Amino acid sequence: MGQIIVVGAGQAGASLVAKLRAQGCEDAITLIGEEPVPPYQRPPLSKAYLLGEMARERLYLRPESFYAEQGIALRTGTGVAAIDPEARHVTLTTGEVLPFDQLALTTGSSPIRLPAAIGGDLGGVYTVRGLADVDAMTGEFSEGRRVLIVGGGYIGLEAAAVAAKKGLQVTLVEMAPRILQRVAAPETADFFRTLHRSHGVDLREGVGLDRLTGEGRVAAAELSDGSRLEVDFVIVGIGIRPNTALAEAAGLAIENGIRTDAQGRTSAADIWAAGDCASFPYRGGRIRLESVPNAIDQAEVVAANMLGAGQAYEATPWFWSDQYDVKLQITGLNAGYDRVIRRPGAKEGTGSHWYYAGEQLLSVDAMSDPRAYMVAKKVLDAGGSIPAEAAADPDADLKIYMRR
């Protein structure tokens, strides 16, 4: 019987080991995670869980008993210090050495933190990534307190929405000219800017953070426009980086993540990678996707390939974000778009933005408009397109393009 080790007990790691067993793998499987809890969902952390609307146990992807029942050795609260691809073993932070026949890296990503030089190490400064992060900040969310959100991407906007709903005084700063600068069109940014301001968020674009000040704990923020804010705590949402240190130290190829081929193989024999940490071929280039759907789908393909399937991973990107009562659903990737078409939704405050490169539909942002999202997703997943004039016409029946 062989030995399979999976390093990283997040969404990708949990999906991978479950798929191995579901496909009849009889090898010994060990899933190693640094956090002291079973694999859990991350998206609800900054929404339902932070709002107190979801119990911790509901976050768990599967009951802890599942792993024992499936013969999966779940090692929580355990770190991996090193990988030796030639000797085919991993060394744990405890000094224990575990041999492997196949190894999968699902090490995920980590939030970018503020430098200590500008006050990033002060008490009361948080990131939103893991369960411990959210547990640590939960006590801060009392009505009337003042929070500064640094970063106008989806994580920052979601945190701002939760804080505003709980009655806090919220200021959000984004050093780029507008929110969602790197991920969405100005039209989508306009929609969410209006939404947040309507809920009382003091949203400041083109304004960066110079430094945080306080005696051991943050008390104020000095901004790039010369203004100063008194704050009770700070949430930082300025992006994430793939966790590649283990792979890099082991000599694996790195290219905006752990470089893999179309099947999920790394540059080392019998070592695979999936999820946030992995970059893979996509439409003549190479991408890395930071999303739950990708973590699940890619991990399941890698699991099949570890058992000899020889299947290329065909990514069908989709994402979502919940802010207030708006559900944003995104399908496709908008890189390279040259125009955006707005399609009104059936109700006020809803609608969708359609990204085109020439006549080709690339991506859609749907704001509480599930019909537009589902049609666009099915068409894009099938490699098709929808004429821009049809997308712009609210009376046009777009379903006809799902059959082409």
C-alpha cells in the first residue's frame, strides 16, 4: 500500500482527499494542516460567521468523524518544515519524518500584512483570512466603534459591509484611484461605491495609509492626504500571496505560485499542487485562481490524476461576493476587455455588466441578477458568446444562446 500526503487542510486539501477515497484509492492518506481545527469554509468567515449568524461547527466542510471513517489521518495543528523530493519524505515541525509515494501541496495563500514600520504590528490591527483571525476581532464589533478598512477589494468591501450592518462607524481607504481597480470595471465599482455610501461608509479613493499610531494598540491613522483619523481598530484587506515557501525551498519551479502542468504536476516527480497556491496553463498563458470553486474543481482533477486519469484541468472561473443584501456573482475572466455593456435587472438595484473584447464575451458581473449570471456562465463554460446588442437589450431572450 502506498503513502499519500497532502499538505494544507483547506478547501483544496479537503476536496482532494475526499475525491481520492471516492475514486477508490486504497493508499494510506495523511492530510496535514497547521490550524487546530478540521478543514472549514472560508467565505462565511467575513460574512455570516463574523455577523454571528453561523456557528463554528457549521463552518466545517465535513464532520471531523468523516476523516476517520474514510481512513484519512487528519493531522491538525501540525506544520511541515521541509520537503525532500529525492528522499520522498516530509519533515514536520515536530521533527517527525513521514515518507510519501505521492505528495500534494494545497498550501493556499496568506494575507499581505502592513509593515511593522508603519504600525502594522500594533494591537487592534487585523487581517481576514483564517478562523483565528475572525475570532480575534469579533469582540471589536460593537455599535458606535470606529473601524478603518484598508483596501477596496472584495475582502475590504465585505468587511466594511459587516461593520456597517453592525452599527460601526466605518472608513474605507483605497490608495488606487477607485475601489476594485484591479478586478472590475468602473461600472461595477460605481455600483458598489454607491451601495456602501448609502449605508454610511466613509469611502475614500485615491487615499493611502501613511502610518498607524498608538501606544501598543492602534489609536489613530495618518493618511496620504494629510488627514488623521482616530480609530478603535483596523482591518487590512490589501491582497494575498500564494504560500510557496515550502515548495521553493524544495527546489520546485515557482511562477506566481507553484508551477504545474495542465494535470497538476509540479516540476518534481510525484508531487502535485492545487488551489490558491498553484499556477497552471490557461488559454495559451498561465494563471492562478483564488476562489473556492477553483480549489474544489482543481483538487478533484488532481486527485483523479494521482490515480492515473491523465485529465487536463479546464478551468471555468466563477466567483461571488455578498455585501449587504446584494449578491455579486462573477463568471469568466475580464482580462483584456475593451468595452462593458450594462444590462438592467428585473428589479431596481439589480443588473449586470458584460465584458467584451471585440465581439467576444469574456466575463459578467451580476448584481443580484441570478438569471443573467446563469445564462452567461453556461454560455462561457461552453466556449460561446452572446452578441453585445442582445446583452444590452433587457427584452432579449438570452437563453437562445445557450443552445448554440
